Amino acid sequence: MSADQSTATSPSPAARTATTTRALLACAVVGAPSWIAVSLAQAATREGFDLTRHPLSMLANGDLGWLQITAFVLAGTLAVLGAVGLRGALRGAPGGTWAPRLVGVHGFGMIAAGVFVMEPSDGFLGTPEGMPETLAWHSVGHMAAGAVAFTALIAACYVLGHHFARAGAPAAALASRIAGTALLLGNGWAMTGGALGSLTLAVGAITAMLWLSFTAARLHRGLTGQGG
């Protein structure tokens, strides 16, 4: 094979970069749905679990708790990898610096939330009704990790809203801001001890995480359409 033929058949550096970026974006596409599927499946089937009273994080306890722990760590790892893909896909675009950073922080927060397990309470797994007077250290660690993960995800949604607005996609910009607001309000209401707080938090988190997955899929399609 001649040098010219070898050059013609080998992918260009730009094509290789695009392929890598697509693969990393695919991680962000599947990360959130994997966590949501595991969480909701357990919420619907675990004995004594009530989403109107118990946060999804409590599913990390009991004989099947390893499923929720794995879901947290896996979703967080995929979000971190997806953040690298976002950086490549958004390079030079509005929000291209901070959106990937925030998604990466969100991912590390999810990993930490899996490592630090929230203790069961309020009747789940035979615990007394109501919340404990004091929290175990790992519950405090979980709540801190969750606060970091959710704050970063909220901010990422707003930054992506700015990106889509500048890119001439007003519908996507509005959807991104709605997703961020859903998590902001849902988490805020839960933190105040409001009625059905665990449910509002779950709805907000699922909305924002699915939007991140949709955004990654949208960017993935855009790169595929370029034929890179």
C-alpha cells in the first residue's frame, strides 16, 4: 500500500476526535436513564418503601441496597465521562466552558452519594416513624454530596439554557431552564421539610437528569450528522 493510499484510508485526527466525543456523549445519554430505571423499579417493588415519605437514596440500604449504590456510582461515572464529551462538543460555543465543568461536578457528587449511604428512617426497613434526632456521619456525607450534585446540575441546566438561546434554539433553551427550575424547587421544598418533599425532589432530579441525557443525545446526533 502506498503512502497516499494509507493516508486516504486512515481516519483524520478530526474524525478520530469526533468519534471519541460521540462515545463520551453516549455515556451521558445512558447515565441518567440507568439511575432512574433502577431507582423507580426499586421504589415500586421494595417492601415498606413509600416515595411520598422516603427519598430514593434510602434504597441504598437493605439486602438490595447494593443496586442503588451501584446505580449512583455508575451514573456518576458516566456523567463525568459525558462531561468530557460535552467539552468537545461545545468547544468554542456559549456555555462550552462551564456546562462541562458543572456536569463533571454533578457526576463526582453522584459517585460520592453512592459511597456515603443515607441511613433508613421513617418506617423504612423497620425503623421508627419520623426522622432521627441525629444523623449518622455517612448520612451527613450523603446529603452534602447530594447538595453538590444537585446544585451543579441546576447550574448546568441554566448554562445549557444560555447555550441554546445563543444558538437560536429557544424551545431547547426554555426546556433547559424549566428542568433546572424543577430541580431547584423540588430540592428546595424537600430541604424545608415540606409535604411530599421526597416526591418533589425525585420529580425534580429525574426531570433535570433526563434533560441532561436529552442534551447529550442532541449533541451526539449533531456530530453524527456532520459525518465526523
